[in-house]
Amino acid sequence: MKVKPHISQDGVIKGRGSQSNTHNPFLKQRYEPTDDAKMAWQLDEEDEPPRTTFIDVFPKSILSKNNSPDLGFDYSINPYNGCEHGCTYCYARNSHEYWGYSAGVDFEQKILIKKNAPQLLEEAFNKKSWKPQMIVMSGNTDCYQPAERKFELTRECLKVFLKYRHPVGIITKNALLLRDMDILTELNEKNLLRVTLSITTLNEDIRRVMEPRTSTIAQRLKALQTLTNAGIPVNVNMAPIIYGINSDEIFDLAKEVGARGAHSLSYIMVRLNGSIASIFEEWVSKTFPERAGKILNQIKDTHGGTLNESRYKTRMKGEGKLAEQIADVFKVARHKFIPAQQIAPVDFTLFEKHQSDQLTLF
């Protein structure tokens, strides 16, 4: 059954997943606009959508160490902080608060650009202590979000991975990764590449309001087909599962991605930590007003009665009867639609350092 969202038009910020700026708990003071200021802002936005601001930052390192036993990689790279995709449920929203911004509209509208990311990656690879290990692009925010069209930091980082023959994983929900098929093909030929494509729903109406600036479902399915036709193994991640919104699509989605060659299918149950809870509550009350309460209660049922879930080995899959039902349905869907395929582990033996011309003089 195709769910038709019922969206209130009162006060809705079109093209954004978050409908307001939540308070940043790291800031002692906050700005509260007067009613006149609010009215002026609303009038300005009637003529054009909210604009995105790009802010250059220059971190001293680009590799983030992962200590979570729930994840299958050691390090991640995020060329951008904040994400224009605007997914309402995104766990990365909270990280924007560390930079002094809100996890709400700021996260979607103020994008931090790490312009020195490729150089920092190359410096990391040339350290004597570096040993090759899996690095994933998009451990936090999507490396192929719309900003990538302008800045191409992901493409430049992939060139570094290819140059050093270092394994890399990519997680994205944007078909823009097809732009880099030349590099992806070379990485795959050397068995240095893993791709996870996030497809949350087949319902374009839901995608449009829940993930407003992501690639359409049709574009993502086309990207999946293109990648697998080129011999690149792709895992499809249905993330997150939200009871009452996309939980009834598991079989349909498994069938679609299986027909397009997905080599595996995974999922994550929605969890709403930190400021994300209030952002999602506001969004769901406007988007699904007739069943918002039920949706929120079902999320709580999968996480011990709370929207917040931080426990390792539990936070991704949830617990309780509803979570068990999802696990059972996925097991059957995988068996039915995703053919068992064996792929060789990525090759860590090809890695080689490339010292700069200056260093080779000594």
C-alpha cells in the first residue's frame, strides 16, 4: 500500500527536513527573533527557498577513528559537515552542535567545507605509522550531497585512494557517485572498493518530505543498476526503518534492488538521539498528523520505551516484538530476493606510499 503523506502548509519550510532550529546545548546564550523579525523572514522566504551557506574550514586531520563495535570499519572521512539532503532522522545532526550551530535548519543550510581534505588524507597515508585499513567516506554526513557538485572534494579524495591503492568504502543516497565511475571502476578492478547505497523507501511522496534534497528513488535504482552492471558489488541499506512510514515496504524494496543486482541488503532501525528527537517529532506531527502519536510510540517500543538509544549491539536493530518482526521479515526477504554471493575481501596488500618530490631528495 502506498502511503500518502498529509502535510500541513502552515509554517512549513519547503525543501527542508527540519522545520526549525533547535537549541544548541553547548551554547550558553541563544537568539530569539521578535515577532516582527519572524514575519520579515517569512516574507523573504515566500519568493525563494532557503539558501545554503558554504563555510570554509581547515581541520588539522581528516580521518575520524571509529570505536563502535556496531560498525564494520575503522576510520571515516567526512569532507563536509552539515548536509543539504535534510533527512529528518539523520543521526549526524547532533555533530553540527559541536561547531556552534543548530542541529535543525542550520545543519541543512550551513555547510562546512573541508577544502584541505584530500591533502590531509595524503599526509595520513605517508606517515610511517600508517597501516592500511578500511576507511569509509560518509561515516557521518553524505560525501555526495549537493555541495559535492561544486567542490568535488569526494572525487579528489578518491583520486588519493587510487593513487595509494588503499581500500575505501562509500555510503551515499545520492546518484551523483555515477559521475566518478572512472575512478570507481579502477578501484573495483583492484578490489579496493565497497559501496553501500541507502534506499529508504520506494514511495517518492515519502522520499520528498523525509529526505527532501536526496536523489529520487528512480535515480538511486538507476545508480544501483549502473554500478552492478559494471561489476561493482553494492550493498543496499534500508536505513532507517520507521514503523508506520516505511516498515511495510521491506519485501517490495528487496525485490526491486535484488532485480538490479544488489549483492546484499541491510537495515537499521530509526533512533532519535539528542536534538533529533524534537526535530523528528515536529516534522512527523506536520507530515503525518493523523498518526504521529502512533509512529512515535512504535519507535519507543523498539528502544525500551524511549526515542533515544545509545547501547552498542542494540541501537541499530532495536529490541522487543516489533524489532523482532522486522528482523524476521528481512530474513525472509533476503532469502527470497537477494541471491547469495561471495565476494573476495578487499585487498590491503597493494598499498604503497608516495613521498613528495622534496622528500625524495634526501
